[in-house]
Amino acid sequence: MITHHCLALLIGLLLSLAGVSQEQMPAAQQKEASVAAPQLLRKPYLQTALADSISVLWRTSSASRCALLYKPENGRKWKEISGLVNQKRVGGVENLVTIRGLKAGTKYQYRIFTDGQELQPDETFGFRAPKKASAPFSFYAAGDIGEPVENEGKPDKLAVQISNLADTPDFGLLLGDIIYPDGESEGYDLHLFNYFADVFSSIPTFALLGNHEWNVNPEQNFIQEWKLPGNEHYYSFDQGNTHFIALDSRKGQFYEFEEQKAWLIRDLEQARKKGYQWLVVLLHYNGKSCTYKQDTERVIELYPLFSKYGVDLVLNGHAHTYERLNPMGGAGEVLPEWVGNTTAYKNVDGFISITVGSGGKLRGIGSDPTPFKPDPQRCRHKNLVAVSMHDWAFLRVAIDGNQLQAEAISSLDGKVLDRFSITKTGADNEL
Ligand SMILES: [Fe+2]
């Protein structure tokens, strides 16, 4: 019969063979080894990358404690930090470690431990810490993702194309309808994490609620899967010279609309005072649109705020297609000077709204069988659409000072489907 002492010695031997010395093991983990070894159920994923901190989460079959070792990529000394464990309704135990005091823009490596056992010792995990305000950065955005592959969904292809990006994004945005059919926790590993393990372990993710997240109780599902800023329904964060605002548009009527709108105004006021060069609003529902979805009045109700505070981009999902609108003013009016002039914007006095809702689900495929063919000429809104195409797509946006470059990229083969840039000049645009 193997005693605890023997088992601890054996684990020590295995760790040393794997290149981990007892000194490198978290101190608290050295005392004894767990008899029932925890199994890794979900690989690590990065959350709340804010200023100089980042959270690493992973799931195990059991856990009484967890820890993480990390070091700069070119450093030699591992630092230890312990975390918290939290039994979940489904999907095992969440292990959560928050690292603070990161050096801006530095690449780090990390190793994860549960109950004294290193999980995935053969794999090198790494991330880049959030950058300082003056540094260029990029992000990806995708909506409507976790359609089962057996229903002809393509979350697997999307993950591959994000991994293939030559310039690794600093973070990713999931624009709602993350898990089909009902945003249920039971689907997260099956339809998302299994495909996105490499993406999520190296690129921090910010997720938003869509209408499918609201088919079930988000507190028991969506909120259990992610660690997000603020109340996790609506929140904001910064990267570089840009302020991002994520909203919960629920099923079009918004979660706590009045409170959320009041918060949005306060947040925009603060953002303006701090002088961010770019403002990006994220939500699941479109406002005006020429897709097969209706306009969403509550989003249009926010347009005057977007205009007043100088929002540059509004990114949404919901319609399973790709559509980029011409710049609009606060009344939702198309700014005529940009009609037909759609690739290189300069000092735009309006916001550009983009539907990128075909991350892993495309209208006319699988469980959503009605064919869709964009036809902006026959749209109820004249001159609204700059570019539309019915294709599997996600967005890549790169911001460098007063320059923003955006590309819609095919989730199938990585081809660029759409491209535009915005340049700002003038004293008002300095951070
Ligand atoms: Fe939706």
C-alpha cells in the first residue's frame, strides 16, 4: 500500500524528472500530496488583463488549493503565487490565480499547479502583459461563435485562424452568443474551450452577453465561466490609448437599461476627461442594420451618446453575417461625405458600426437554414452600408497612436475580406 509519504516522494521524483526542483514547487504544495490526483478539465485561460495584472483560470476534477509559477520569458527565476479554488455547478473546480505587478508589454511564461501537482508540465504557457498607453496594440473581435460543429458551426476554424495571425493580438472580444443553443455552462468546454485552448491560454479574453446567454440564467452560466471587470454584465477597460465599453443588450431591451445607460454616461464622461484617443463600444445587438435582423431601438437610443462623446467604433454580433456601415451621426444619419469613400477615413465626425456575427455560425448553414444574401440597395436605410459580405469572419483591429487599421478576416482560410483605416490629426487627438 502506498503511504502519503511515499506518494509525496514519488511526485517529487517525477517533478524533478520534469525539471521542477522542490525549491520551485509552491511551498504550501510540498507538505503533502493529494491521494486523488486532480485531473485537468479545462486548460488555463487568461482574464481581466488590466493595467499591470492578469488572472489565470483553469478547471480541475478536484482541488483544495492552487498555485502558479511565472517568470519573464527571458528570466530565470520563477515566482510563486497562490490562488483560490471554487467548486462550480458544472465543469469541476475553478482554479483562479491573479498576478499583479506585471511589467507593461513584457512576455511571461507560467506553469499551473493544483494540490501540489503541476498540470501540463510538458506545455509552455505564456502571455504578454498589457502594454503602456503609448504602445501600439491589436485585438480580435468575433461574435456568435459556439455553434456545434455537428450543426456545421465553425468555432474550430475560427480558433485556428486567430492562432495563425502573424501578429498575436493583445486580447480578444467575444461579442455575445458565445454558446449555442442556450449559453449554458454545459456547452462551454464542448463548443468553445476545447477549440480555443491555445488562443485563450495566451491571449486574454473579454466576453459579452448575447441573447442566447439570456436563454438561461446568466448568473448560473455565463458569469460562472468568465471573470470580467465591474458587474460582468457591463463594464469598461483600457488598453493603450483606447477605452473599451462592453454593454449587455440582453434580448434587445438591455439588462437594467436605465442603470446601464446612467453608468454608460458616467463612464463616457470619465473617458473624455482622461483623454483617450479612441473609444470603442461593444455590444451584441446591432442598432441600424441592413442585415436580416431588425433595427434595435434601444441601441439607436444610445447613438446621441456615441456621437456626443466621440465614440469611434461600435462592434456587435447577432446577425450571422458581416456588415460595415458608413459613419453615422447622433441621429443615426449617414454622414454623406463618406458614402462611397469607405477605405481610408480621416478625422471622422461620427462612429462606424460593424456587425461581425459570423464567427462560428453563418445564416443559411446548419441549424439556421434560411439563406441570406446581403442587398444594401433594397435596404430600408438609404446609403447605410459601406461593405457587406456573407462570409465566416472575425475582425482584427490594430491601433498605433492616431492610426487605426481594421481587417475582416475569413475564419476559414485567413484571407482578408474587408479592410479600412481611420486617421486622426490635430491637437484634440493627443492622449
Ligand atoms: Fe444574437
